[in-house]
Amino acid sequence: MRGQCIALFLVLATSSVLPAQTVASEVGGSSGSSYFPTSDKSIEPATPMLQFPTEDESLKSIRLYRLSVAAVIAANAVDSASSWGKYERNGVIAGEGGVFDQRSLLLKAGVLVAVVATQHFLCRGGTGKARKIAAIMNFTTAAAYGAAAVHNYQVRR
């Protein structure tokens, strides 16, 4: 995704310095006496090469992404609260005695912060498509955390 953002930046940066297409007769005809256009008439391409999102589409993708981040943070908090003090099957985040404790909470929160920060840097200044993909990932993760929380509340200590 970072490569797509850089490629888009290069296209945008070079498109402002490249001249528009002009008719050969405007450049000096076939005689070749002048290489510079004699008028400002430019030929517009039949179809645009890139479809840039409108302002509304960009704002919608930003709002969707921010909402998905809030959802995944809330779902992670509910899952952590439902796991507190209970036996943890995941040996990587289990604390002393195999229960979910402060260490487990810090590890879980640290992973979430790392994922959200990585998404932020990958989607920053990019297209709305990258933000939509990140939002789908976040909503899916939030659903999984929610399902885990429901399961945890049904389990006795």
C-alpha cells in the first residue's frame, strides 16, 4: 500500500510539470519552425487516466476509517474486560498462573496500537481505497473481538 501511495504521489507531482497535449499545427505545423505552442488550446484526453475521488468520497472514507478504529478499540476493551482474571488459553499473552492480568492487557493493547499506527502511516495521504480496506479489516477484527467477549462472559472463572 505504501508503494501505491508513492506511485500516486509521483504521478501527481509530474503531471503538474508535464505540458498538455497540443495539436501539431499549434506547435508550428509540419515545418517545425517552432517547438512552442502559439496558442493555449489544448486537447483534453477522451478518458481521464486516473479517477480521483471527489471531496465527499475522500471525507467518507476518512470517517469510515476513524469509525472502524473506534470500533476495534472498543471491542478490544470489552474483550479485555471479559477476560480479566480468567484462564487465558493463549500462552503468549497469559500472565502468571495462566490468567489474564496486567501483563496480558499491556501486550494486547501494545499490539493494537502497533496495528493502528501502521495502518495510519500506510493510509496517510493515500487514496480512499486504502482507508476502506483498513476499515474492513478493523470492522472484521472488532467482530472477532466481540465474539470472543461474548464467549468470555459465558465462561465461569
